[in-house]
Amino acid sequence: MKLFHETIICVLALLFILLMGVAFEKDREHHLELYAKEQQIFELQRELDEVEDLYGKAVYHIEMLNKERGAE
């Protein structure tokens, strides 16, 4: 009877370890997905910064052209 109880405890411990491994793997996959999304956000933010910079330069040049035309 003691061997039976020890076997049950070992099986339960192995199941627990297996479930923890599955949970850990799912958590790791979730973190990898989040990391990929963060990288995508950083890339989009960098592109947005470039567009804003170009827009600012375009506005500046238009203002300079308007001032030149106004001075003529």
C-alpha cells in the first residue's frame, strides 16, 4: 500500500512539473509576441519621426519661399 501511495505522489509530481513546463512555454511565447510588437512599434515611431522631420523641413521651406515672394 505504501508503494501505491508513493507511486501516486510521483505521478502527481510529474504531472505538476509537466503542467508548469507547458505554462512556462506559453508565457515565453506570449513574451516573444510582445517583444515583436514592441519592435514593430519602435520601427513605426522611428518612421513617424522621420516623416515629422520632413514635414517640418517642408513647412520651413514654404515659409521661406513665401517670405521671398512677399519681399519682391
